[in-house]
Amino acid sequence: VYRALLSQSGTDAPAPTALENTVGAISYAYINDGAYQATSAGLFTANKTFIQLTAGANPLNGAYVFSYNIVDTNTIELYFTAAGMPVNDKMTLASIEILIYP
């Protein structure tokens, strides 16, 4: 189980505040406007990784969408958009939960 709150500003990577982590190290990187990566050392088991996201505490939270794509066992792509357009500097206390089943 991995649960964290993410905040992001400018072109920085999302900064996690880990709430629970029993799976191992996960790091974040900025890729492009509204596009980020969560990376690990092979933690994201194919067909056994469940991810849940919320857009967070931004006052316009309903206008934002936080989505993902599991690329491989090392990488999850994260996308933060408003009206279908990628945005930076709007992610405030967005939540991520990753469950990895045996």
C-alpha cells in the first residue's frame, strides 16, 4: 500500500507527503506541462496494480482531472488537466493510492 498527498508548482516534480508506504521507494519527475512520472524499481506488477487518484484541495478542484497510465513495472505516467488541457502549478494536496496485489 502506498498513499501520499502530492503538490506541484512551476515545472517542478510533484512533491509527495507520504501517508503510508509498505511497498518501497517511489520517486516523481516532471515530464512536460501537466505530465509527470512516478517511478520505482519494478514495484508496479502487471495486472495487479490498482491506482486511485483525486485532484486535491485546489478551490477549483472540480475543474481538474488527475489521470494515469501504467507504462511498465517501473513507471506510471500521471496527467493533470483542466478542460482537457495539461496544466502546471494547480496540483495541491492531490491524493494517490497505489495497491499492489500478490
